[in-house]
Amino acid sequence: MNHMFKRTLAILVVVPVLMMTIFSAPGSASAAEDLGLRVDAAILVDADTGQILYGKDEDATLGIASMSKMMTEYLLFEAIEEGRITWDQEYTVSDYAYTISQDRRLSNVPLRNGEKYSIQELYEALAIYSANGATIGIAETLAGSETEFIKLMNKKAEELGLKDYKFVNSTGLNNSYLQGMQPKGTGENDENVMPAKSVALLAYHLLKDYPEVLETTSIPKKVFREGTSDAIQMDNWNFMLPGLVYEYEGVDGLKTGTTELAGHAFTGTAKRGDTRLIAVVMKAVDENGNGSYKARFDAARTLFDYGFNQFVKEEILPADHKFKGNETLPVNKGKEKEVKIGLEEPVTMLVRSSEKDKYKAEFAADESKLKDGELEAPVKEGTVVGKANIVHTEGQPVYGNVDGTPASFDVVTKAGVEKAGWFSLTLQAIGDFFSGIWDKATGWVKGLF
């Protein structure tokens, strides 16, 4: 392999690109102060790409209250998808679910002990009204008991890449409200906790994998068991939905949460045009330092306004973008000696035009795919060979994606290269041998002069 090419390959090739504004990491000047948010933590995420647009103390582990129910929803949709349960499957109310459902201090639809309810009914009560007894019923259906269900919750959290989480029940209530019936192995005052970044990541996966959740979370009001003696009006706790007191254009989900530990929290999602955002606010307070429904929705409104007003979706790199100096990679033992590389697909991101000159893309080869700087034939088309990493030109830290990965995009081979036959390889070896002799001879001659 040509030594000059090796040196060239080792150098990161920099190309200016448009890039969204991403704020500095926690510990530096907080952008949250500029937005005037009164919350313990907040995060704003592009629901399509997972890129973080804004963050304040998003890695701090805090109470999440009924936002926990997004995990219960995820596991329910997964079970439906896998055919383990069906929407019309019936659940017989246990003593535990019955007892909790009768507690009118909590959000609940009253369940009759021993009565049968469809999974569809329980899910709607959970998603619209945050009904705790109904949530326990779903947990018992999926795992046999809530004790076993929280094992599924924690396992799925690990699979989804959530960080610093702890699930002790399916509902998000403080265990002290479970009347001594909390899952085995959990404390009587334990509560579910997670950082805002992990809450946003959970919402991101829920919307990506099961977008049909929005068909229910977007319902402002519905009557549970309408036409029966158990009928009860379910008003959605998400007051930002159309027609409700703090309505906001485009909001169609997702989950509120309120406990003494968590304060007033909210994971909201809104869509305008082809842009969908996820906003998480935790322990929101008003100007007097008091938590309230209004405080959490005001904070979410501020985040949504910021996202929709300051950012636009742009194609910042076309699919045929070339990395100058790295248009190809060498291939060892192939019918061709090199293969073209480029982006896997066009790069479309939310960007701020005022920041477009402060970001650039650096190509970095994936060394695990190379041997002595070369790909080994055969090479399949579409093989990921590196990343186009986004960095700040002034050396500022850059938020990447909500899953913890940097803001980067795959660089792939644009064609396949078959392995050369033995005869071709022999000719190549002979050519390389004499080329090496010539290089040495040329160097020796030059050394005489």
C-alpha cells in the first residue's frame, strides 16, 4: 500500500457543514437560564433523529412518578406485537389491583374485585387517565405479578440503553401508597427514579417502535365502561392537548407524573409539519417556587416554542457527498484495488442558520474494519467503514444523541468488491515485488547524488 495514502487515510478530513445548535455540557454556562425554566431538569429532543437540542441537568437522577407508565406501555405493545397477549384478552381483577383502584386519592378507575376487563379497557385507562389499578392489572397479565413485572421493566431499560434507572413498581407511585403490597424486594417508601435523558430516551423508543401509542394518548376525554354502573369520565392529565386548558398546537402525548418526590413532571411530544419534538421537564415550579400543573406545562411550552421557533429541518449533506482526500479506501486481494465510500443516506437535521459556520464533519475510518489501512476482499456494498462525526469549530463540547452516542453518521462502501482469483493475486504480488525493488533502486540512485 502506498505510504502517502496511508498517511492521508490517517488524517481526519474536515468538511464544513450546517449543524444544529447544541448546548454545552452540564457544568458550563447553563443555557436553561436563558430560557427561564424553573425546573430541576429538562431536555428537548428531535423525535426523528434522537439528537438533543437542549439540556439542563439532564443526567441528574430524579423521581419520575407516572412517567414510569411509558415503560409499562412499551412492554404491553411489545407483548401484543409478539402475540403473547391480545387487546381483547380478559384480566380478572386481583385483590391487589382492586384495593389500589379504590383509593380515590390516586388517579384511578374503580375496578370490581374478581370482575373481568379487557386489556384494551385497562390500557386506555392507563394512557388517558393514568389509572394505577388498571396499570397493575396490565403488569399482572404480562408477568403474573408486579414483582416479576418490575424485573421485565429493569431488563428492558437495560436493553434500551437507559442509564441510572430504578423501577420498583409499574405505576410510578411511591410504594407507601401500595398499602403494604409493594413488589417483593422493594422498600415501603421506594419510588421509581431516572434522569431526564433516560426518560426522553424511553419516550424516543416508544414513539419509534410503537407510534400507535399516540392514537390513545391524544384522546382528551373518554368515558370508562360507558353505559354501565361503573362508568367514569376519564379526563387526560395532559392539559396541553387540543381543547384542554393549556392546549398547544401539535401536542398529542405523552405522559404526566406527580408525586412528592418527583414534583410536577411531564414528558410531552408535539408535531408541526415534518418535525416532532420530545420535551421532558422534571420538578417544575412557578415563580413562587411552588409546583403546579401549570408550572410543568409552562415549562414544556417554553421548550416546544424554542424548538419549533429556532430550528428548521434541512438536508445538510447529500447522499453523494464526497470526503475530499478520502473518496475511496484501498482493498487488499480484491478484483479492484479500491472502493468508493460515502454517506449511507442524506443527512437531514434540525439546524440553526446562525450557527451553521460553527460546526464541521470529520471523517474517521473504523480501524476494526481495516488491516494495515486496507479493507480485506471480498467487500459488500453498504459496509460501514467509518463515521462522519460532528464537532464544534471552537472546541466547545457537543451534545450528541439521547442514547449517548455522538452526533455522527455512517460512512459506507458504495459498491462491492469481489476477491481476486489466485492468478490475479499472483500477478499483483509479482507487480508489488518489482515495484518495491524499483522504489529501493530509485532511492539508492537518488542517494548517490
